[in-house]
Amino acid sequence: MAACGGISSPILVPGDCIVTTSTEDIARIEEELPLGTLPLDAWHRARGARMVGFAGYEMPIQYEGIMAEHNWTRSRAGLFDVSHMGQLRFTGEGVDAALETLLPGDIIGLKPFRQRYSLLMDEEGGILDDLMVSRRPDDLYMVVNGATKYDDIAWIIEHLPDEVTMNHMDEHALLALQGPEAGAALASLVPGVAGLFFMQSGAFSWDGVDLWVSRSGYTGEDGFEISLPADAVTAFADALCALEAVKPIGLGARDSLRLEAGLPLYGHDIDTQVSAIGADLGFAVSKRRREQGGFFGHARVLKELAEGAPRRRVGFSVEGRLPAREGAPVMSGGKTVGTVTSGGFAPTVGGPIAMGWVDADLSAIGTALEIEVRGKRIAATIAPMPFVPHRYHRQKA
């Protein structure tokens, strides 16, 4: 097992975000209650994956090792099974307006074959989930987090008008191919994807199988998310991993990659207790929607845009080699001023980093604070996010 400066490689488990891979940790995880299986379950096991419970499913946490998988994705192309996530399609008269009641983004203005990051918020402006929504020729397509998908579905159904239908695409799998060589790798099998830019999407075909592909992901790298029928996913995963540039990657590396990219994980960095503005996700609230309102949480968004949020999501650069974990208190002058929500060793950065929330007056870049780790106060500094540059394949102006 790879080591992180004397600290064992981090892994992701429900409720802990990142913990160390000690024998006790593994035993505790493997004693989880029976979980659901994904279409690629046997495929993962055949490749030696260590499986753990996450979002109600048995999922691969790692194959050859989190450090190696992280570095491979940053330098080549990593294949992630994200079939636990919820795929939803919406149709019917007035579907755009209906979703604009639920989401703060400009859905009416979303162009065909374009994708947009958005938020599902409650009446008080708390974040129920973060998600992606795309306009396809015959519907609006949404991808929500796996751990919250059934709560999301219930909330959405409760607030949809009768004229709009939502279908849960549970017969589909979802893969993510991420890394600087992802474009060339996928284009060798599906040539048309080479024409996509970041946050564009389209319908494609591979060996007679219909694919819906978006150029997007959760690592900060160029890459794609690919929806396809579950009965075809094994053959497609085999074809991808037959390419020299592609290896399967587990949840552990997915978590360290997204942390370096400064991307929040729902249920840890964002939840119903925090707001879009405090979370630095105000870009998901379009200018027109800010002015017109008509979505859940509008009053809080307007108030915090005008007055500022009392607490802010920030990044931390942590001194030394000991990583700060979720729940660690953030201190200033002996007073608790915040909490770490994600943290671990960052292979690309070469040291520990963290994400969390602090009082707004202490959220400026460069602010010196302390994080309490294992009874010790460790120096930390508010750092800009992302911790590593995003390398999305954007269309040049």
C-alpha cells in the first residue's frame, strides 16, 4: 500500500469522507450491512478491486492503490464507475418552467446539447443536492448524487406539476473517463466526441449501443461522463480498459482528485445547513433568476448576495504531513471559528490540504489559522481553490 509521507493512503467511506486505510478501518467498513450491487460489480472484483459500501452500494475504493490511481488520472486517463448516481429525465408541457421552480439556474435559456451545474434547494435556501442538467433533443436530463437520489426524487415529484413527467433511468449505467488522455482514448472508440468542449454533450453510438456523452467530470481534468444501457456497460468498460492509456480508478482517488480540484462533496462540504452564496456556488444562480426569482431559496440568495454570507466555504493549506480530517475544529486565538469538512494528503500538491467552513471575517486568502488534529494545533492558511489548476477542454473565444 502506498504511503503519504508516513501517512497511509486515504480512502472514502460514508460519513467520514476520508480516513486512513488501517486494518481496523477495513474491518469496520467490510462489516457494513448488505448493500446493492452495480452492473459492473463482477467486473470490478475480477480486476482485484477492494469493495466498500458507499451510497447504498458496494463500490470499488481502490485497485492497485489510491496514490498510483490518483497520479495515473492526472497524467493519463482513469475510468470511474459512477453508476450509483441518479439519472433522471423530464418531459412534458412546461418542463423548463417547472424545473426553474426547483433550480436557480437558467433552464429556459439552456441550449440544446449543453449542460449546466445547478443546485436543488429547500424553501430556506439550504442545499438539498448539487447536480448537472442537460438539454437533449426530447427531454431534460439530470444527474444527481447517489447518496441523495431517492430523497431528491421524492422532493422533485412533490413539487412537479401534473403535466411534467420524471423518469428514473435506473436501467442505465454511468461511467466517467477523466485525465489528459481521456479525449484521445474515448475518440478512438467514439470518434464524434472529439468535437465536444467542456459542458457540451451529445448522442453517440458505439458498436450499436446508444451513448449520451458530456464533456465534464469531477476531477478537475478534461474528461467525459457516459450514460449507456446497463447491459452494455461491461463490454464498453472492457473496450476502454483495453486501451494502453486507460486504467480503472476507485472512489479513494476520485475523492483526492476532487479535493485537489476544490470541488465540494454533498453531505460533507455542502448540505441543507449551508447556502449557495456561502458555499461559493453563486455562479449556479443565473443573473436572470437572481432578478426574477421564482425558485426555492430565492430570498436567502438575495439577502446573502447583498449582505454577504455569515460563513464561507474555504480551502486550507495545512503545515507538516499530518492531514486534517472531517470534523476537525478550526481555531483562531483559542476560539473555534470553523470546521474541516474534507481533508487528506494531496498527491499532486505534495502535502495535506483541506476544505471547510469558517466565519466570513476570517475567510480571506492568506489568513493564518490553526486546525486541531489528534489533540494538537496545526498551523493552516486559507488557500485559494482549486489547489491544482483545472484543465477542462474549453472552447476558445
